[in-house]
Amino acid sequence: MCLAETNEVCHVATNMPATQTSVFRGFRASYAVDGSRNTDIYDNSCAHTGNETNPWLVVDLGIPLTITGVHFTNRGDDLVSGT
């Protein structure tokens, strides 16, 4: 169990509902919170928005929480972006 008193890293966003401003080639927000650390977008393991000025991702954690840090991992492939 992840408890603040133990100073554990809590992955509270894993498998929680997520949305993003747009979906590029089917790479939906749920891929960002599926628990996979795979950086290959072609393995359906990365979220990706369309070409936008201010893209965003929202995760519903279900309850109010104090968040002390967020970790994002960029994809590790060479997908050519576009619309």
C-alpha cells in the first residue's frame, strides 16, 4: 500500500480515467496512464495529441490529493508528427 507516511512513490494515476485535447493516430490518453514504461509509440504505449499550440492531458484521480511531483517519459521512437 502506498502511504504518505512511508515516503513511498505513489503511482496514483495508473489506470485512472484520462483525456487529452486531441488524439493523433489513435494514441489516446489512456496509454499515458496504463502503467507501461515502454517508450515505443508503435506498441500502443504512448499518448499523442495532434499538432497543437497548447496540448493538455488530464487525469481524474478520483479524490482530492496533494501532488508533490509528476513524472513524464517522452516516447523514444522517431514517429513523424503531423495532422
